[in-house]
Amino acid sequence: MPEVRPNPDALLAQVQADEAEAKRGSLKVFFGYAAGVGKTYAMLENARRAKVEGREVVVGYVEPHGRRETEALLAGFETIPLQELDYRGVTLREFNVDAALARHPDLLLVDELAHTNAAGCRHEKRWQDVKELLAAGIDVWTTLNVQHIESLNDVIGQITGVVVRELVPDRVFDLADDLELIDITPEELLVRLKAGKVYLPEQAHRAIQSFFQKPNLNALRELSLRQAARRIHTDVESARREKSISQPWATSERLLVCVGPSPTTARVIRTARRMAAALDAPWLAVSVDLTGESNNSPEQQQVAQHFRIAERLGAETVTIAGQNVTATILSYARSRNVTKILIGKTNQPRWKRLLFGSVVDELLEQSAEIDVYVIHGEEEPKQSTGVRGPVAAFDILPYLKSSLLIALTGVAAYALQSLHFADGEANTVMLFLAAVAWSAFRYGRGPAILASALAVLAFDYFFVPPVHSFNVSDVQYVVTFAVMLAIGLAVSTLTSRLRAQVQSTRERERRTAGLYELGKKLSSLYGNLFLVSAAGRTMAEMVGGEVAIYLQGRSSTPELAFGQDSTIAGHALSLPVARWVVEHDQIAGAATNTLPSAAALFLPLVGSQRTHGAIAIRVDDAQRLLEPDVRRLLEACANLLALALERDQLAIDAAEARIQAEAEQVRSSLLSSVSHDLKTPLAAIAGASSSLLESESIDDRTRRQLLETVSDEAIRLNRLLENILQMSKLDAGAATPSQQWHVLEEIVGSALHRTARLLQNHPVKVNLPLDLPLVFIDGLLMEQVFVNLLENAARYTPAGTHVTIAAAVDNASLRIAVSDNGPGLPSGAEERVFEKFYRASQAADGGRGSGLGLAICRAIAKAHGGNITAANLPSGGAEFLLRLPLAKDAPQVVIE
């Protein structure tokens, strides 16, 4: 048998998932089919055992419902204090997520995962609190009933007749690391209910009469068992894939659900979610845009609402522009390797389907190898969001303009017939059809339909005998009217659709151009402030609202980097929302379920390395930002900005790393270069001093020679250390010149005095004019320049070589030359001599220098705004030319 090798990509994905899982807390769900089956009781019993085993168990929130057995199990547990909120004069007690995060226990018990928090809490739902706890690394145990799973909401409502409002998204349920099914028979549950162990007697009686009927309980129990079985199957398959027990499937299922404006589509979407979960397959929610109408139309708003449901259930949402629904759906399905298509059952009458056809019939006929599932949909009750959107007012002006256009066309046709320019009814009909087409293109479909009807009526009344009457003398005109009306309606429909698609294309082109412009700007800019300014202005133009950008600095609190003058910056919740978004990498704020009271919608700036901040967008209608196309555009802009910020940070890090590497290289070169130079004088000093100490019969002459050796080598060592220290300061930028007015003769004289012993075998000639102006320099640093130049001349020229120091004024600079008549510089070394650690091979002293003297000279000259160069003289020898700028307001020295 061939060896079964694991998939490297799968292994990498598994390793990455394990790393993410290691940072996240684990979630255990005690799952049941109804209240009273014992979920909370079982959770507390397991918690007691965990506490005995040594785990740190803390109660975050447990609802005992007045049950004595549950209250008894709570005894002995540490409990997080509840958060008290005032709501319309009533004090509500809710789970305190901030206190739980501050306590950060090993294991936290949080009852009733589907609970809706009171107004004023950070999150709308308790499952959002639990996700935040898990992200903080806290293990959580919780309870959940099957009727609270969102994809089962419509099925359970149909079975029980009760619509459950508190729902948990399926992705949260699937997030559980461990699922423990708590199950008892419906008969036992009813006994517990009648005995008052679930609700109080009055509540229990009402529950038995409505929800807690045996058929309902049996159905709910079956659903809970199926959910548990599905979860076990998923765990088994994951374990098999991890251990590479079986070969991967040759093909995989992929589902596509057709989304439209029909209110029954929500049920079809939930059915698709359940089927996808049962098949463990990805699924798509696809809508076909035939008209290209604006997103403010009721149909597009309904489609956007359905898309939000599909996204919550884990679908990938896609909008496709096309002319034919069936052809567009099938083409896209084949391109994405879709195996099953789900569509809602049509409610059209049979005669209409036979006459005009339907999308369902066409899909069934043309789907070929793709399976098509026709789902019976039901309209769901509308849920009040508490915020009413703007009601679109009926605009009568386009209809009036369309009517006026038909009237003007009728007058023009009558005038042309009177002048015999357009005789014949065919010409009149063409004029009216042209007016209908123009009305459709200019004013839309509704006014164009009105124009079609008015055109037929006007043609009949004014141009068909008997004129000025709607009676028809010839029956054949009825066919003319019908064809004219049909053509007018068709032309108006096609023209208005073309107009809408052109507008939609322009809108998409505008967004694409904005995204391209943003990417182009971000790619050419550097620096956080420039990047966020460009992104903020561009995005504000794209969405037509306000934009603020928060960047994560070194502190834990994001800082406002753009939009300081916006309404967002002044809102009290903006900074806390930005902090939460950065910490959790999730969208929050207005129109979402997390911190909906915020002034704007916040998106995280997630890079490949970390989250760099958050971007806030505020528009009049926040729901518009959550429409699939707009949301994808905003996420793309946020990703571009995050990558640009990351690129800029990486460039800074690379520059710092390069500087650090160069500093390390300089340090290493310095140590290797000066180690010998440091050892030589130290060895000479140690030898001379030991001779003085150990030799008792030493004459005065020898003693003096030894002491001179100690002195000379100490001076040499001191000069070497001064050069090293001075070069380090210059490299670090710490040696800033302290400039004052100085006489050049004093600087040169001091340097000659310091180097007198080195130059005792080298005659020195100084040629400084008496009228030299004062120079604005740092005297100590400039003295070091002359000392290094004279040292260099003494070291690299043989004894008896002359050294000359000359100065002259050259335009606006002072020209100072230090030259000798020695062997000169090696060929090609005129610039290299100013490099650090460069030493000529023919040094007269055997190359005992450190190679830093001339490098220090050039660094000091540049710090004064000047420069120093080296060259060989035509007559022999080398010349070092120092140029220093002269100040115009130099004080004058009067020589008497």
C-alpha cells in the first residue's frame, strides 16, 4: 500500500489553529432541550468536582430560579459581584464582565448563554461577554437550550408556536470545545414541572398549557440529540484528519442559496445553514442584481437584511450583476464548484409560470449536474429595532415631467402632420415611442410606464379616427394600441434597467477608483501621520461622512491620530470602543450588537503582525455601512492602511537594525583594531615600572630612561583613549561644537605645544598672516584637529622632514594647510585615509596608530560646516587642506 503522507498545508493550518487555541480559553456548554432538564445543576456538580481536583472555580452568574437544590450547590463558591443597572426606575442585576476580567479566574461559571443584557451593558448579548472572556484566556462553562440556536429558530417556532427572541449564532455554538448533553425524558420533565421544581406553580401551569406539551418536548429533544450527534461527528472527523487516518475526499460539497427581496428568504437561508452544517460544507449566499438600483430602494434594503442574516450564520455573501437570474446563478455556481443550489418556492400562479416562466423552473431544467432544492418559505414576523429609518417620500415631479413630455410630443406630432412633414400614423407612433424611451432613460421606470399609457391614449384620442374620441372606427387599431403599449412598456423597462445599471456601474467604478487612489497614496507615503491623514481624507470622500483613526502606541490605550475636529473624537464612547476593537480584532459600534451606542462604526486595522489601531466611520445612516458591498470596501481600505502602517514600521525597524548592525561592526572593528595599540603601551609601562621596582642597583641614567618610557607610553595611551572617546561621541552625535570667537594662532600654538615631543625631529614652519580674522569655532575640538594632523605627519614621515602650517582667506572661507615633504600618500588613498581604522602600511613608527585620527578630523570639520581633504604635492610630500566658513560679522582685532 502506498504511504499515506499528511497534507503540509493541513498540518500548518492545524498548528496555527492549535497556537490560537492555546491562547484562548476553553468553552464548555451544558446543552439541553428545555428549561428544567438540569443543565445548571449538572454544571455546578461538575464545578464542585473540578474544585476538589484543585481548579480555581469562580461563579460569574448563575440563575437558581428559586430551586433549593441549585442554591445548595452554590454554597462555598466565590461569586463575582453583579452589576446593578437602573432601567426605568427598576434596578436590574447583570453579569459584570469587567469584574470577571479583573479577577481572571482559571474557570468561570456563566449561566444562560443566550441571555439579552440590559441597556447600559457593554454587549447586547451574554454570548458576546463570554467571547471576550475566552479571548482573555479564561475557561468558561455555560448552559444553553436548543431553541436558542439561531439556525433552528424558524423550525422551533413552527413546532411550538412560540418565536424565541434570545438567539445564539451557530458559530458561537460551534466554538464550544466541549459539549455535554443533559437529557431526561419528557415524562420526567413534566413531573418535575408539576412538582414546582422548574417554575412556580402558576408559571408551571401556564407553561404546561403552552410550551411544555409532550409533542413539543419530544420534537425539541430530537433536535437537541441531532445537534449533539452532529457535533460528535465533527469532532471524530477532526481527529481523523489530524492523525491522517484516511485519504482526503476527492470532491467536497458546496452549497449556494439564492437571496432575493422576498420576506420568505430568511427561512431558506436558515435551511441552507442547517444543510451545510449537516454536510460539513461551505455555503454561499448569492443575489443577482438585475436593475442596478440604488441601495436605498426597499428591495435592496431587504436583500441587505437577508445578507446580514446569512453572514451571522457563517455564509459568504456575493452580489452579481447580470441580465438573467438563472444564467447568472448557474454560471457563478459552476465557477465556484457548487454542488447544491437552494431556492425559495415561488408563489406565482400556475398560469403565470406557464406563460412567463419562473426562475425555479429554469434552474430545475438547466442545472444539469447541480442538485436544486426548492424550499418552502414563510414570511417571518418583523422585529422592531427601536430605530425607524427614513421613509422615502413619493416624488411626483418625474411623473409630471413625463406627462408633459408626452403632451409636447403630441403637439409636435400634430404640428408635423399639419405641415405635412410626418404624414402617416407610423411616424406618429415612432415619435411617441421615442418620447417613452427618453422618459425611461431620464426619469426611471415608473414615469416611463405612465408615459407608455398616456402615449397610447393620446394617439387614440388625437390621431385615430374618429379624432377627439376614444372610440375606434377600425378594429385593427386595437392591435396597434396593444403593440404600441407592449413596445412602450418593453422599451421603458429595458431603458430604465440600462440606466440603473449604468448608475450602479458608475458607483462601483467610483469605489474602485477610490480604493485604487487610496492604495496609490499609501504606497508613496511614509510616516504614520502622513499615512493616516491620506487614508482618513480619502475614506471620508468615499463614504460621504466623518472618519477618525486611532493608532495603537506603546501604551495600552489607542491614541487619536486623525479626525481631532470630528464629532467622533468628542463622543465619550469613542475611545473605549476603539480600545475594545483593537483588543478583540472585531467590528463594533453603531449598527452592530457590540457597543451600539457609539457615534460611529469602528473597524480594526489588522496587519500580518499585530493590530495597529481602529478606524471609525460616521454617516447619517449607519446601517448603510454594513451592506455587503460597502462593508467589503471599508474592510479593504482598513487592510490597505494596516499594511501601509506595518510596512512603515518594518522600514523603521529595518533602519534601526541596520544602524545597530553598523554600530556592532564599528564596535567590533574598534576592539580588534585598538587591542594591539592598547597592549603595547601597557606592556611598556608594566615592564619599565617592574624594572624600577625589582632592580635595587640601578643607576640614575637608567632610572630616568625608564621613567621617560613610562611617561611617553602613558601619554600615548591617553591620546589613544582620547581619540577613541572622541570618535564614539562624534558617531553618537553627542559631541556638539561649543563655538566661540578664537584667534587661530592660539589654537595652533597650543597644538604645537602638545605635540612638541613627537615633533622634536621634525622642523615646523608656521605661516599665519597677521590680519587673519577671528574664527567662530570650538577651540578644544579644533585644537584636536591640529594635534591629530601634526601627529600624523610625525608618524608617517621620517626624521628631518619639514612640517608647514599655513593659512589664508579664500573668499568666504578660511583655508588652512598642514603639509610635509615626506614620501606622500599611497596612490588612491587620498580619501581612504579619512576612513576609520585605515592605516598606511609604510608608517615610520611601524603602524602603531589606531587609524582614528584623520577620521576625527573630518568629523570635527563637518560639525563646523567645513571639510578637510588630502592630496600629494607636486614637489613631494602630502598636504591636508582644512576649510572653515568665515562669519560676516566677525569682530576685528587691532594689532598695535
